Amino acid sequence: HDEFWLPIQVVTQLKPKPTADQSRMAEDEFTPVRHRRGRQRPAPTVKITKEMLALGEEEWSEATEAEMIVARKHVEAAMKEEYIKMMVKDIAESLERFWEELSAVQSALSEAAREATPKSNLDIVCYGIGNFSKSQASRLQLALLCALKQRWDANTSLFDPILSPKERSLAADFGLNLLEQNDMGLHKTKEGVKTLFFMPHCCLEMYNNVLWGHWGNSHALSRIAILGNSFSHYQLSRSDAQLHKQAPCVLEACSFMEEHEIHTSCPLETAFNDLALHTFPPASLAKVSEQVWGEGGPATSGAELLVGP
């Protein structure tokens, strides 16, 4: 059979090769395109056919110097665009309001607990940015990521297995740390440090695994936020049975999350469509039953991969 198994993240951002028209547009102007604690669970995997893998073969080829010059210029230009600035403002205001709630909870802790909490401002972890040397949508997403990093002077890390060496070098030039290991979204956040997971157009399974990495730990969940596809829209577009099978943590999180839709005037709608900020308030987490925590689990099927624009 022409199929085999690979980790989920390998296919989160396989993007179609740009058409001739899109390539010409890119040359002329910047046209946006669209643990729970306890026993260890099996690492999530997805069945990949040779046909699916073939979609990404050219994307994995080394970017040219000309492509990298264009990519750098477009990312830097996009960071100055008003719609990027307005998105940063919207995301920041929503997150900072939420952090005020966390501060109120923190003030109720003992002096010893407050002293043990790191004073770091924010970490940002990005999954699946895609080949920004070739994709306009990926460049816009990278511009937003860099703008958010600047907003808070945040320690920002990036992982995507399809990045070429030149793309990795450019990401480092923008001050991003390159993660070497594919953790399947099960990133271990620092104790007490707020973490924003930047995941526009990642697959549903990846959102599930970010949640699973903190599942059952209210303290850890309250200190993460996920910027990605709307969980509410997933819930509306699938039956509970389907969503539970594909991403049980996402389904259960819909009952205690707060979701803030991010609007944008970006000319390329598909770059940021369906984008929302998800937070997990301590007051809501305090009401979650052990039964709900028991319903979570890692994503183990690849029923429908959202591979981005």
C-alpha cells in the first residue's frame, strides 16, 4: 500500500505550490495570500499517503537567495502595515485584560508562592508557520508573530519541520529561537510563565495536543493562551462525537474557555480567517470536574488535517 505513518506536525503546513499568477504578483507587490499528570500516553501519529507527501516535496527544497530577499522585504513591510498593528493591539488588549485577572489570583497566593514564580513577562511558541520564502500567507503570519514579539519583548520560539536552512536563518535574524525537536504540540511551559501559542491554521490535532500537554493542571492552563482557528467554529461544524474522536481536549475546553475573535482588514482574507484568541480563566477552571479532565486525551487520528492556505 502507498501509505505510511509520520508525526502529525510533519503535515500541518504543506502548502500548494504558488501558481504562475501568484508568483508574478509576489514579484510586483506585496499581495497577501491567505498532562494531565499520570501515565504516559502514546505519541500521536497520522497516516500519510505518498500522494499527500508529494504535495510538500517542492516546498522542502532549498529557497533561493532571491526568494529570501523578497521574503525579508515583505515581512518587514507587513510589520508596518496598519492592519498588522491593529491586530497586535486587539490581541494585546485582550491578553492583558486576562492577565489582570491572573494578577488578582496571584495576589491571593502566599508570599513564598509569589517569590517562587518567575518574573519573566511572556513566552511565545509558534507551530507550523510554513514556507515563508514561497507563501504570502506564511509571510503575513510571520510578520504578525514578529510584531507580537516586539510588543512584549517576548522570548519567541518556532518549530516547523519544512523550513529550509535559509528560512531558519532568516527566522533567527528576526530574533526567533528555532526548536529542534518535534514535540507534537506537547510543549512544556515554564512554571509560572505566561505562554502564548501562535498557531494560525494549524491542524485540529495540534490544538488538542497543546491542551493535552497542560490537561488536568488548572494552574498551567490558566497561564497559556492559544491564537489559532476558532474552537467554537470547530464545535459548530462537527458533531460532539466527531470532535471527541478527533480532538477530545478541544471539545471539553469549549466548556471553560473564553474565545475572542480577531478581526482584520488584511487584504488577503485567507491569511488570518477564523482567527481567535483562546484563554482559560481560573474561575472557570475551578469549576471543572474530574470527569471532564478524564475525557481528555492526545490526538491519535488524522481524520481531517487543516494544512493552511
